[in-house]
Amino acid sequence: MRAPRTGLLILGIALAPVIIAQDYVDTTAAPRKPTQEQPRTLKDRIWFGGGLGLAFGSVTNIAVEPLVGYKITRNGKLSAGLGISYQYYRDNRFAPAFETSVYGGRLFTRYRIIEQLFAHAEYSQMNFELYDRYQDRFFRRWVPFLLIGGGYSAHLGGGTYLTATVLFDVIQDPLSPYAGGEPWIGAGVGFGF
């Protein structure tokens, strides 16, 4: 007679975890909605940056290049944006001194490969004062650039980054003062990038 009780005891011990592990369902409670990620605010998606260049002496060169970017992907790896450029240039080595302004705008996209490295592509138009030696006169012209390359960003603290880029112009417009295939090397500061 003891054998059946022992068998029932073993069966009860074996089934206890299965019985205890069953979920309790409250049929009177309202069904739970699936949790959703909080939408990112515009402040979380926008970042600012740019460059500032200053040189004084016999040649004065002042450059201001602000830009604003928008993080397209949730993880912030892909962003796009626009910027403007203004440069004042004066060369006192000539009599009279040569003085000009360069201005323009750009559209760009960046993709963070890793936290510090990013790929960069940019289309820009710059307005230059150029010299026509055959007609002995200066004229202004919009010159296009398609810049491809990459950069490095060093986190300085908070949302501030120091950035450096190396870009190559693939258009090589004949009126470009930067023709020749040399890279464009730049540095700047970004906030929120």
C-alpha cells in the first residue's frame, strides 16, 4: 500500500513547479497598452556647430561658418543639415591692397561610423571674386563644390565636441580657386553632435 502513496508524492513534487509557475490573469483589470518609446523633442534632434578662422598681419583673413544639423535616426548616427559661410580677405602686400569677401551656403549629411569617426558628404556653392587676366577685370561667380570625406570628433564634455574634417572636392570646377585636388582640411566645434 505504501508504493502508491510514494508514487503520488513523487508526482506531486514533480508537478508543483509547473503549477506554481502558472501566471495569474486578472480578468477584471483593463488590458495593458504596450509601452512605447518617448518621442524625441526637437531639442534632442538639433545640433549646432561651425568654424571660426582668424589671421592678422600683412594678410587678414576672417572666416565665420555656422551650421545646424538634424539627427535623422533615433540613435543619432545619421544627420543632415545646412550652413552658411562668410570670409573676409585683405592682402596688404599689393598696392592698392587686394580686398574681397567670399560667401555661400552648404547642404551636408554625416554618418557616425563609431563615436569618434564620421563620414561626411556636402554640396556647397560659394561666391568668389575672380580675376580675368585677358580683360584685366574682376568678376563675381558662384562656384559649386561636392565634398566627400570624413572626420574625427573628440568629446570635450557635456554636449560639446571638437571636430576635424578632411574632404575632397569631386567636381573640380575650372573656376574654383581650390582646383588641383588638394584636400580641404578644417576644424570646428559642435554642440550636441
